[in-house]
Amino acid sequence: MLTRRAVQVASIRRLSTSSTLLNQKPPPSSPKEKKNYTKDDIKYGPLSQAQQAYLDRVIRVDQAGELGANYIYKGQYLILANKYPHLKPVLKHMWEQEIHHHNTFNNLQTQRRVRPSILTPLWKLGALGMGMGTALISKEAAMACTVAVETVIGGHYNQQLRVLTNQYGVKLEDKVTGEAIDKSDVSKTLQASDELQGLKNQISQFRDDELEHLDTAIEHDAKKAVPYILLTEGIKLICRGAIWTAERV
Ligand SMILES: [Fe+2]
Ligand SMILES: [Fe+2]
């Protein structure tokens, strides 16, 4: 038989349980379900005028740069290919890659209707002269020219990739609902439209090719060129000047 004390304790426990239940907060509503977006689900907001203008500049200067590289390697090939048969496939491989880079930017220029640099004839002549001139000095001087050119172009492409990654944020919307998409809900690659991502992929592939050319030139005695520092620093200066100019005119 229950004692009075036991009945009191049991009733206090019942009371305390029911008050705990009353004080309990309702469970938080479940977090909004994350959608696994693909490119097809996203509507990309327009680029600003400044972003459009920079994109045009990128295409203009890169087209001029690749045209220059195409003509530099052409000049080297014309002078060195028959004189040094072991260099022929090396030079041809690099030249063919430059032709591909050049054609790619020619196509982008047509697609986006970007006007070419008005100094195109000068870039052709200057680049051919630089390629042939260094090759006439020596095969090592030609390779030193490659080191200088590819160092500048590699850095230039990296700089463009930084801008295209950090300064090309646009509004993202769900194509179906029209709701704004929080950028933290989508990966970096999905934050850029196909056009922008395609250009970035192209530039990073070309940057890798240029750095491979640089390594090839070092392997083929670029540093034995005399005078190496004067030659490479002089050519770097010319390349930087050409880039600055081709971006603007
Ligand atoms: Fe190139
Ligand atoms: Fe190159």
C-alpha cells in the first residue's frame, strides 16, 4: 500500500514533467532544403559595362599576343629548323600550339565582335623580326627569347585569371522560380556563366602551354645565351610594352 509521502512524491513528479513539456520550445523548422543546381537551372545576370569592356580588352590583347607568339616561332623555325634537325620537332610542336592559341582568339574575336588591335601589322613584323633575329644570333639566344616571352605571357594570363575569378560576380537566379540564389549554395564553377568559364578554361590551358614552352627553352640551353640577362630583360620589356599598347589600341 502506498504511503501518503509516496503519493505526494509521485504527484510532484507528474507536475514537474508536465511543466517541462509546457516549457519546451517547439522543434526548429527544418532548414530549407538545398537544391543541387546545375548550369541549366541558373539564370546569370548581365555583366556590367566595365566587366564587358575588360572582357573585350582581354580578347584583343590575347589575340595580338598569340599572333605575336605565332610569328616569333615562325621566325625561329624558318632559321633553325634545317640547321639543327634535332630542334625541328621541338620548334614545330611549340609553333603549332601557338597557331592553335592564335586561331582560338581569332574565333573569340569574331564571336564577340571585338575589334582587333589597330597595330596588327606592326605586331606581325616585330614578332617575326624578333624570332628570326634571335635565331640568327644563336639557337641559345632564340631559346632565351622564348624564356622571356613565355615568362611575361604566363604572368599576364595569371593576372587575367585572377581578375576573371574575383571581379566577375553576377546575380544568380533560379530559372524556374526566379528566386535569387545564394552564392554559397553553388560551387565556384557554377557561379560563372558558360561563356566566362569557357574563357577562363581556355586561358588557363594556354597559360600551362606557355609555361611548358618556357621549360622546353630552359632544357635547350636558353641560359647559355650570351648575354642572357640583357637579352631576356630587354625582350621582357618589349613584351610588356606591346601588351600595354595592344590592350589600348
Ligand atoms: Fe600561346
Ligand atoms: Fe607559347
